[in-house]
Amino acid sequence: GQNIDQPTEMTATEGAIVQINCTYQTSGFNGLFWYQQHAGEAPTFLSYNVLDGLEEKGRFSSFLSRSKGYSYLLLKELQMKDSASYLCAVSSNTDKLIFGTGTRLQVFP
Amino acid sequence: EPEVTQTPSHQVTQMGQEVILRCVPISNHLYFYWYRQILGQKVEFLVSFYNNEISEKSEIFDDQFSVERPDGSNFTLKIRSTKLEDSAMYFCASTRGDRVNYGYTFGSGTRLTVV
């Protein structure tokens, strides 16, 4: 079966660092995506990992370990506008995306 | 920055009616998708479309659903006879295949309410 797990909710303080974990079990693997979704809006692309290791993009970094079926999204210097849901999605052996339920992050002042 | 455009943003329809959701993907993209998200639940894949034909569809995408690319720009999702459980946000997405830099670009969605 296909399964993607991530925590349901997280809270953090403005200026802090937060790490959102994602574990996956899929029938194939063709890359892992992180998306940000504000309530009632479309998911917006944050990062893509297909090889093991860390990809850094400004305040956001994403890590992948294929052998462990594990990824994390790291958000630094948190801002209030970072309050959103963060979706982990895996592209299996076809090009469709399989999404996790999303992690709702609330940033407090 | 190029966008995927969806219309309408909201649609209310009576059970049993047909609805057509419209999408204009990014012009140089080649792969097109429909996803849906029932309120409070995860985003679910419906169908992928490439080279003028369906390349994959999920179990949700039954005979009541169809997709079409009637011209060079529009990509539509039709639900023939809507059910209450079809109420959801429907997202169109497209990609040109360059995942590293762009991933899949999603439209802003159509909120479909079946009453």
C-alpha cells in the first residue's frame, strides 16, 4: 500500500527553527515534494528531493533519506506568514503525487 | 510568474446535475492533472493527462468523470451526475517535466458544493 505520515499539528515561535518530519512507504519512488498550503488556497511548491541529502533554498531546507523512507522540511527564522499547512508528497513509479495529510504549523509572536 | 488559472472559483450545483470545471495550464507545460481535496482531508489524485490522452486515473475517477483538452489551452473536468460526496476543492495542476525547479504548479482551485 501507499502510506505517507506526518504530524498533524506543530507550533513554534517567530524567529525560531522548526523541523517537520515525513515518513513514507510507497510501491515506487520517483521523488519527494514539499508544498505549502494556506487555508482555502492552492498548494505552492517549496522543494523537490530525489537523491539523498539536503537541499537548501533560502530559509527552507529539505532532507531525504531513501533507505529510511524519511524526509524533513526545515524552516528557519520563522515568520508569522509561515503559518500554513505543509504537505509532504511522493511521486511513486508514475508521475502522480501521493500526499500526506499535511502538518498544520502555527507560528506565534 | 506564470499561473495555472481555474474557473469558476466557486460552484454550487444540485445533486444529479452536470458540472464542468475549467483550467488553463501554463502554456509550455505538457502534463496536466486534476486533484481534489475534501474539506479537512488530504489532497487526492484524480487523473493525469499527456499527449491528448489519459495516462493514469485513480479509483475515484469513475465513469461519472471525464477530462478533455478541447483546444490548445483549456483543460476541463466534467462530472456527469454530481453526488453530495463530490463536494470538494478541485485543483488543476500542470508541469513541463522539470521537477527540480518547478515541481507541479497548482491552480487556485474550484470549490464545488453539491446540494
